[in-house]
Amino acid sequence: MTLNQASMTVSDVISAHFDALTRAEKQLATSLLDNYPVSGLGSITTVAENAGVSTPTVARMVQKLGFRGFPDFQARLHHELEATLSSPISKHDRWAARAPGTHILNRFADAIMTNLRQTLSQVETADFDSASALLADRQRSIYIIGGRITKALADYLFTHLQVIRPNVTQIAANPSSWPHYVLNMKAGDVLVIFDIRRYEQEMETLGRVARERGVEIVLFTDQWASPVAKVAAKVFRVHIEAPSAWDSSVVTLFIVEALIEAVQSSGWEETSGRMKTLEGLFEASRLFRKPKPEVPGKP
């Protein structure tokens, strides 16, 4: 275990080594992360059976991750659990003070805070700054696309970026229309892709074709990484686990909003002018109602 790994959680270590694992080891890693950390607390035989792999596969993988063996691996998991149970957030200051610790509000809050901590521990500020610089460069056109669930995140990013800067396009959901968008992409343009597990085959194809045209790809994915990562210039691997049948988008939205602010601040003079013009257009179209002024003495 290196000094850097000593400061990482076991799940962080697994995620960092995921691409270098064999197919069986990736199957084991996915099983461990799917119900982390409980999935790693049984015997080596139980862990292997739950993942559908052999016990030698478990032994080999934990050593490949930098642990001395399976007992060392489990000792780290137990240490993490003890640290969690003794942390101030776990002991008191619950997010929902009137709800029991097992209530979904508290369980969800704990999961999201863990996701945020794990994600931020893996995001390099230089990579974040580089991604924001790509999105802020007015010489580049921006294209944005999301999947079945992440389309909402793509909508959110598009809505803000089209106000902040010109030449921002949201790609329609229908893959049969994608060649028309690629036709207009130039070398140096930016394609933002949202793709989390149950990765969409069409996304990988779109990313590959766009990259062949010299397009820079910024990818938002999960800790296991979409196949699009192979051609992406910048990859945000976000932890998405939650006590739900659905993956969580909270931390992904956190990164998206931070990028929006970074891009907005980098060209604020132009952005503020665009905002003023937009407000004038809203006023002219009477799209939104203005609040009625308060009359003194009347409720």
C-alpha cells in the first residue's frame, strides 16, 4: 500500500485500479462496489461466491490493489467503518434531526456526502480548470448530449451555457439525427457527454466519430467509467451510489454547477451583457410576470 493509497478509501483504490483489472477481477470489483462496504466483510469464500468468481481471483485482486492479502483488505474496510461510526456526522448533527438514523433522509444524506467526498478526492483541480477553459473558449462550439436519465443534466448545462456564451447546441435524443450534428463539428469544438452505467452503445460511437474529427470530449460518467472515457480529453468520474433503485445525480450536478460558475466568471463582461439582453427580450415578450409592488398599509 503506497502512501497515497493509505489516504484513500478502499472503494477509491478499487476505482483507481479498475481499468487495469482482468474481466473476472472487474466482475469482483463491481460486486464489491455495488454494496460497499458490506459486500467485502464476509469470508473470502463468501465474497467470491457473491461475485461469481473464484477465491484465487479475490486473493489476486486484493494484492493487485496493493494490500498484503485478504485479511489486510478487510482490516482496511473495518477501519473505515469504525471511522464512519465515530465521525461527528454519524454521532450527531444528523441532517434530519427528528428522523431516526435509519430513516431514508439520513441514509440518503450519508450516501450523498460519501459520494461527494470520494468524488472530490479524485478530481484534480488542474483537470477541472482545463475542462472549464474548453467550455469558456468562445472560438469553440459546444455540443451537449445526455442519456435516458442524464438527459436532465444535459438540459441543465445547456440552459445555462447558452446564456453564458454563444454557439452552444444540445443534441437531440434520437441517434438517427446525430450525423447531422457531427457534420457541423469542427476540430477543436467540444462535445460534452453524460453517460453512466448501462452505458449506451450509441454514445460510444458518437464519441469515437467526433474524436476522429478532432473534437475535444468532456465526459461525465460514474466511478467505473463509460467506454467513452477511452476517447475523452477530460473525464469526471462521479460516485453515484445511493440507497435507491436509481443512481444518484446529486454529485454530478454539483460538478456541473461548479463548471457553470467557472465558465461564467471567466468571461463575465460578455456574459453579463448577454444576460441584460436576455432580460430585455423577456420583458418585451412579457414571458414572465413582474411581482406587483407592495402598497403601504395594505396586507
